Amino acid sequence: MGIIRSGFSFIAGTVFGVYVAQNYNVPNVRKITNTGLLIANHIEETYRKPKKRDGDD
């Protein structure tokens, strides 16, 4: 009984997701994620402490 119930939930979720994607303006999550990662990488490189050199004691 559990596999039928979980299979139904998966199929119903898939059908609902396809309907929403076709009928509404859903943003591209991959593009948003990549933009956020680029901004985070830029901020990290800008504010990172300089590395210690071997001769600087």
C-alpha cells in the first residue's frame, strides 16, 4: 500500500509541476543560483585576508 501511495504523490506532484511551468512565468532557478554564486565568489575574493608569506614574520 505504501508504494502505491508514494507513487501517486510523485505522479500528482509531477503533473502539477508541469501544469505550473506551462501556465505561469516561473523563474529559472539554475540561472538565479549561478548569479548568486558569482556574487558570493566576488565578495569572497574582494574581502579575503591576504595570505601570509614565508618571509614575513
